[in-house]
Amino acid sequence: MVMFKVAMGLMSAGALFASFPAFAHGQEISNDLDKCGASSKGPAVLVDVRGFAAPTGNVRVQSYPATKSAWLAKGAWLNRIDTVVRPSDGGMRFCVPVPEPGRYAIAVRHDRNGNGKTDISRDGGGFSNNPSISIFNLGKPSVQKAAVNVGPGVTRLTIKLQYM
């Protein structure tokens, strides 16, 4: 009888978690700017990335839940956009949908030579709220410095790339 109650409790807990919307951890998406357009309902973040040191390589934009455990943790990102660098007027624009209104943080990396590796002396990066990065924090600001509130619509922000 005890085992039956435990099994029923686990099934109920599983049903409870299944009823909540799931975060799409690790979803690679295209840069669909229409999802941040005038008719978009959101929630999403429209990110203007500025300050490319060169018009070469690849750029990666990733959204994270604004929690200490998820911020910049491997595989903890929600959505990722990877594309070839094609700046116009020194910048590029990205639309990053998020699962629901809340606190998120955005990370951007410019892989100048497109080799898929982080070359600290050449590659650039930036974060929502534009916190400074340096060799002292290994280019990783705290989640408190990068967190932004995203409402039900489209939240706009600009990220300035920094190079070491």
C-alpha cells in the first residue's frame, strides 16, 4: 500500500510538471526579425549589437534565464542564433524570443575568424546592460549586472561588443 501511494504521488508530481510550459533549453533558432516587428505579441528581446571590430567571422546571440545557476552555464541557454557577420552601419539586429515575461540575460560573441573557438586576444563579446568585461572576471559579468526585465511585448536593448 505504501509503494502504491508513493507511485501515485510521483505520477501526480509528473503530471503537475508536465502541465507547466517547458523552457526550450538549447533551441537553435533563425534570426526572424518579424517576431519583433510592430505586430509581434512577444515576449521577445530585440537586440542591436554594435561595435564589430571587423566585418568577418560569425556572431552568436544566446538568451539565458537570469539565475546564477543558468547564467553562461554550458547547455543552460534558452535560444541561440548563430549567423555570419554582416554588419550594416557597424551593427546587426537580432530578435530573440523568450518563453514568458520575466528576467533574462543575453550574451553575444563575435568569433572574428569563424573557427568556432574563443580566441581571447581576437574575439569580442558583450552582454545585456553592457557590463564591463576584463581579464579579472574572465569576461563573465555576474548575472545581476546582465539581467533585464522582459515584459509581454518586445523589449529593446543595445549590446556594445568589447574586445580585449
